[in-house]
Amino acid sequence: MCFHIHPRHTRIKTAKKDIACFKVLEKDEETSRWYSPWQDTEYRNNRLKKAKIDEPSWSDKIHQGLHSFSTKSEADFTTSNGFNREVFEAIIPEGSQYYYNPDEEEYVSNQLMVIKRIKNK
């Protein structure tokens, strides 16, 4: 998965406070652990995940970093493909570096903490 830099939001920002967001994870049925479906990175509730945000490519794309969504509806859309994916509440902690794309309602950050799974009704 890659992040597209928005033309009006081209500079990396520092979070002045925790930013509420949503993370899509996929469950491994054998281990009952939750992973990012695109990078196969394990996530556990209330554990801080850190990653480097790579430099934007010539096409204004970022490939490395921790991806999340600013709205539940956008996160829900990515779970509609039939895989065992669920939406989790998460935060980008204060002091984290991040980019935001308002058109795609997506963040990429260097830190992310998954808080809890949102039960589908």
C-alpha cells in the first residue's frame, strides 16, 4: 500500500496532540494474532508501533510508514473485500511525524498505537 501526498499537504507534520484514527487489520486464524494486510506487521492492543517514513518518490508517493484512516467509513470500505479484516480504533501519538491526505482520508505516520477492535454490528 502506498500513500499519495496531497498537493496542499506536502510537508511532514508533528502531532501536537494524539490524533484519533482507524487501522485495518487482518486476523491470522492459526495464531489469532492481528496483522497489517499489506505489510504483514503484527499489531497488539496498546503497544506502540514505530516505523520510518520514507522520503516521497518522484511521483509523490510514500511506501514505508504506518498507514491509518481518519474516518471509520473509509476504513470500513477496505474491509468489504471478503478477507478476515476488521477495523480498530487507534491513535497517532502526540509528537509523531505524519502526512495527511484529506481526499483519501488517510494518514501515514512514524508511530501508531492500536487501541481496540470495533465490533461489527
